[in-house]
Amino acid sequence: GDSVTQMEGPVTLSEEAFLTINCTYTATGYPSLFWYVQYPGEGLQLLLKATKADDKGSNKGFEATYRKETTSFHLEKGSVQVSDSAVYFCALTGGNQGGKLIFGQGTELSVKP
Amino acid sequence: DTGVSQDPRHKITKRGQNVTFRCDPISEHNRLYWYRQTLGQGPEFLTYFQNEAQLEKSRLLSDRFSAERPKGSFSTLEIQRTEQGDSAMYLCARGRAGNTGELFFGEGSRLTVL
């Protein structure tokens, strides 16, 4: 079945460092890809999405490019802030899945001042 | 505010008891999803409704679990004869049909089974 694999955390960075969180997927058909974020004490929020190959999703300085050839959707940010500390989830959904999301296991990011 | 309220936020119960969680989404979206999240894992899909119709149930949803959405607005998730393995965060989310994948999650209901 469809699945998502993320790099294991926790990831600890200093403020202003470059961030990459790897995400690869296995899917039949042509899934849409998402990054969701869970800040401490809050619910999951959509961060960005891409619906077809080569699309780039972006939001709040974060970017991810839908790479069909490598089945990847890595999350990047050029300069992280302490406020970016959260758990990040890669997810996918396909046209035959009723809109439900399949999530990776999450990657915890901790940014130190 | 994601427009999804869940109640209770935390429930502690003894093994074998029944528990019920409620989800109240704002009315603009007609799809409602239930997920379960355990510590250190991503959310796992349980079931979803379009209006009042339950369209899909995961194999994770054993016979002890039942979900309803009687009027296409709020939803309940009941767990009968709870087991320690049911301890988890139960998440509810709303979404629009056709706009797949863009879900708005509540803050969850945490279940602890002693």
C-alpha cells in the first residue's frame, strides 16, 4: 500500500542554519504531497502542498519540490528560527483514497538560539 | 482556530470501560475524518464521513470502535471495552470534498487507559 518515510529525528539546529527534512513516498497513481506541522500544544496545520510532479510548494520560508523520478518531497528552509521548533509530518493522498492523508512518522525539529 | 472542537481534551479510564469522544466542526466543510496518533508516530487514518455517510473505515477500526455523524455536523467516536493499547491521541479533522488533503485538525482528545 501507499506509504511515506521521513528521516528520523530529533533534528537540532542553531538559529539561521539551513534545514532539510527528507521525505520519500511509495504510491500508486499520482498522489498529492503535503507537509503538515505540529507546534507544541497545538493541532496539526497544513504547511505546504504540491499536487503534481515538479510543483514546488512554499509557505513561511519553507519549500518542497515534488520529485516524481526520486519519489521525494524534501522540506527545506534557508534560515530557521527558534519559532520553527515543531514536529513536521510529510503526507500524501491520492485520487482513490477519499481525501484521506497517509502520514509519515514525523520529524521533530528543535532550533536553539 | 481551525474550526474543529474536540471534547474531552483528556480522558483517563480503566481497562474495560467505554469512552466516547465528540468532534464539532464548523459547518462549511462536508467531510469529517478521525485519526489516531500514538507517541512518536504520525496520525493513522481511522474513518471518514461525507455529510452523514461513513464512506471508509480502516482495518485499524476494530469491532470495539464505532463512529457516527448523525446529522452531518458533529461526530462521535466510541470505544467499547477499552484496552491499554487504545491509549493514544484521537484527532478529528474537517475537509472539503474535492479539495483532498487540505484538512483542518482539532487539538485532539487524549485517551489514557489504565
